[in-house]
Amino acid sequence: MAVRGRFGRRLLGIAASFLLVATCLLPALLPQAARAQDAAADQPNPALSNEACLGCHGQQGFGQLDAAHAAEPGSPPKVLTDRFLGSVHGQRQCVECHTNITKLPHEKVTVQVSCVNCHRDLLETAKEDNKPDTIAKLGGVVQMIDRYMKSIHAQPSSDDQSHTNATCYNCHDAHYVYPKGSPNFNYWRLSLPYTCGACHTQELAEYKTSVHGKEALLNGNAKAAVCSDCHTGHDIQDVSLDSTQLQIVKNCGSCHTEQFKSYVGTYHGQVNTLGFTFTAKCFNCHGSHTIQRVDNPASTVFPANRLKTCQNCHTNATAGFVTFQPHANDHDFARYPYTWVASKFMLGLLGGTFLFFWTHSALWYFRELRDHQQNKSRPHVRAEALTANGGQPVVYYQRWPAIWRIAHLGFALTVIMLVFTGMTLFYANTEWAPVISHAFGGPRVTGVVHRVFATAFVAIFFWHLAYVTLRIGRNWKTFRWFGPDSLIPSLSDLYDLIAMGKWFFGFAPKPQLDRWTYWEKFDYWAPFWGVTIIGVSGAMLWFKELTATYLPGWVFNVATIFHGEEAVLAAGFLFTVHFFNNHWRPDKFPLDIVMFTGKMTLEEFKHEHHVEYDRLVKSGELSKYLVDAPSQPLTRASKILGFTLMACGLILLAMVVNGFTDHLLMG
């Protein structure tokens, strides 16, 4: 009895241990068992195997009434066995897609295939089974499905609201889906126009006559553009939408890379790059489905047809438009010599100007900073010169009258707005340009603003010329053209430049300068060059029809280069060299407000213009220019205005540098 009791207890312990192990493992085993049962339940009926299906659908002539007649629409489809087995679906069972077929032979059935749900379910299964390669492959397919679901093809048909415009198997023959690089992929690609043409019959007829259609359908050129290259494969939208037209232009550029790069450098392309479509796009000039080679007389851009094509947008276009070069570039001298020369000239001008003046500024900064570190004080002002207004001490000199200060402020504001609006178009490919353009309301509005401020700038410039002419005219007999009051460069400016160079390197003390320094004269005369180049080129681009009446079309290419690059030169010079000369060098940092108050301390006047100071003291005329200090409100307002304008200039400088660098890197 004792033996039996011990045996029973052991048996009970073993049973309990087994029960414990089963209890622990059961939760882990149940999901796998459940999935196994589900998988078994989902397995197609062996009687409905592919071999059985292809036994009929794979037969030669299946679905045809006789050998002389093709299968009628709606008749059972014939499946090419070898091609099907080589497709991505070749390893799957037919009834996995055709789920409404449950027996063989079967009656005529309606195609009820859910490509979307099937691929999504397969992806979820691959994730559960942790199959990275399958997940990557199916993930790409599901991404295309998601894009398709937002396309016009996935929307309900206007004729039959129960059906979409086109479902997956309308475009992809489900029996012959091939991955890129596979032997049969090109066969599917070259047959795609006929697939699309099943619905878009008129477009197919036109495409057959085009250079793209002839290359693809007649010559079998797999690189020729087919429907999906222009309209995309899964993101197709209504072609009347701006977003669709913009995408088509980009798609053109994916094949015609050089032509696209040159196109985006034109006004047409810049507006397009900003996200607007009111200017000419590729298909506006070359056509859509009937594109021909340029040398084909049927081409819309054939020389004899160009004027008519241009007049679709430019109703008053003249003969000069015909010779406009929309794809001119600056690296092909043989084809575009004028563009090449203009580009290289402007790049040389920019490089030479900045190299000289930035070097000048750097040397000046380090020399002046060293003088400060060595505690070299400014010249002492004699007290006897500081009397005016009844003998009271005065320490300020009236440097600028109100009329000059107003003109300077007008120039500053117009230049800032011209650079702001102009660079937005000129560097349309930057990230900030579309944001600014949309904030303005589009390139049309930006263009109007740009022209308004351009007109104001030119008006101020010519007002200044009239003012100077009248002043010189009133003092014609006594005015000295190369005297101290004249802004005309002279040999003394060259001597001052050489003397400054010696001071930069410590070979001589800082030179004593007169009323107008050589850098101030350069600042004065530079706008004459800038206004001429920017103004004339801008007017040519503004009044296109008038320009093309008298000049050939290639002048638009040259004018665009001069207008944009000269603007870059002006902005770069003003916001670096001009700012340094007047605000950033150690003697002036961080801001000089004399151009806003009109007044500078007498000590500063003597330090900056010692020769003029001595001349006024000797002639006894200094007292005529001595004034009270500017009021606190004026000083405060001048500082706020000065720092605001400087901040605007630095922001614009950053934009220009970003755009120019991007332009150089992109070629």
C-alpha cells in the first residue's frame, strides 16, 4: 500500500508538471495554431489549381469563335501561360484574385477583384511574419495604391457612379505585371499607350502621330516617352489643375534635362518654378500629344510656325519673338554666343568688383582695428573753431541738407523693395522664393510692385540729375569741375587710394582726406552704371513687343542676364561694401546716423575730412556749417530707422548669397 501511495504521488506530480508546462506554452501556441487553421482555410481548393485554369484559358485560340476572328469583347480571356508564370503574380493561384469562382467548369462570371485589399492584407501578413524583403516589396506597392486612391482614376465614373474611372487591372493587365528590369517589362511599357487609349481614344490617335508615339510604337524604343512618363503612373489628376500642369513640366525635365535647366532660367520657367502656371510651359510651345521634332514643318516651334505659337499668349508679338532662344545656356558658345559672352562678362564684373572691394574692406578693418588697439586718438579740435550762435560752443557740423537725406532715404527704400521683389523671381528655385511670392499674391502682383518701385527709383535718379544740373548751371562760371566740391574723380583720388594702401600695410600714416573721399565718389557714380544697365534691360523686358519690333529675340536672353546679375552686383556691394564703409568699420561701428540727422560731430568731421576742415578754418567759413546737436527724438528715430534698414539689407544679402550659391552649384 505504501508503494502504491508513493507511485500515485509521483504520477500526480508528473501530471501537475505537465499541466503547468501546457498552461505556460498554450498562449504562445494558440496564435500560431489559429493562423495555421486560417491559412488552411484560405488555401485554394486543389481542384481549382492554376493548371486546371490554364488548361482552358491557356489554350491557343481560347475565346475565339474561329481562327479567322479575334475574341469578341466580354468573351473569356486568353492567358499566355509562359508570360503569366513569369509575372509577379505567376506564383499565386488564379482563384486568390477570382474569389467568385468556386467550381470548374464555371459559368460566365463578373470580374470582382480587389487589388487594393489583397496587397494590403499581404503586407500585414508579412509584417506579422517579420519578412523584411517582402515588407519592402509590398510596402512600395501599397504606397502606390495610396497614391492611386487620391488620383482621378480612383474617383467614381461620371457615367456610372458605381464604378471608378479606372481601377488597377484597367491599366495593369493583372496576368502580366512585371518588375522593372525584367525581360518582359519593356513589352508592357511599350503597350501602355494602347492600354490608356482604350479610354482615351482621341489622345491615342494624336500620340501615334507624335515623335514620342512613333519612337515607342513603331521603332520599339523603350526610352521614348509613354503616357505614364508625362502624366505619372499613380498620381494622375485633372490636367486643368495647376498642380497637374506643374508636375507635367517636371516630368518633361526628367528626360530633357538640359532643356529643362535652360527653361527654368527664363521668365516662363521662373514663374513655373514658383508654383504658378500663367506663363508658357513645355506643352504650350511644343504641344501635348502631337509633339514633333523642331525641324519638322508640322512642329509648333518650327521657325515658320513660332510667331503664331507665341501669339497664343503674346497677342501683339512681333517678328523679333521668333528668334528668342528659350533654351539658351551660358556654356555653349557655338550655339548661343551672345548669352555666353554676356554671362562671362557679368561673372567677371562681379568677381573683379567684389575681389577688389572686399580686399580693400578687409585691409581697412584690420588696420583701423590695430590703430584702436594702439590707442591712436583722433586729431584734437581747436576750441577757437567751435563758436557760433553768439559765441556759444557748438560741436556739430552740418554735412547733409534735408533734400539729400530725403533722396538717400528714397533710394534706400526703393532699392530694398527692388531687390526683395526681383530676387524672388530671379532665384525662384530657392526655398524662400515661393513663400514670398505666394505671400505677395503671385508673380503678377510681385511684378507690379517691382515696376512701381523701379519707376520711383528712376524718377528719383532723374530728379537728382535735374537738381545737380540746375545747381551747376547757377554757378557755371565759378564751378570747378575737379575742385573739392566736385564729385568727378581726379588724380587726387588715385593718390588717396595709394596712400590708403600704404596705411593699410603700416608704411605711412592714414592720409588726410578732402570733402569727398574716393570711395564716396565710387558710391556716387556706381548707380549711374547700375541704373543704365538695370534700367535699360528692365525696360526691354517690360515692353517686350516694342523691343522685339526693332531688335532680334536673343536680346531678351542678354537683357535677362544683365538685369539679374547687375542687381546681384548692386545688392552685394550695397549690403557689404557700402555698409562697411559707413557703418561697420571700427571708427563707425555699429551705425552712423549722419545720413539721417545730417549732422556729425566736429571731431569726427575733422578726423574724416581733415583737408576740408582746414580749408574752412582758414577761410573763416566753418562757422556757417556749425549747428546744434540733433534732438534726442531725431537721434532715437534715426537709430531705429538705420538699424531697420540695415537688418533688411542683411536679410536680403543672405537671400542673394543663398540664391547665387545655389545657381553656381546647379550650373
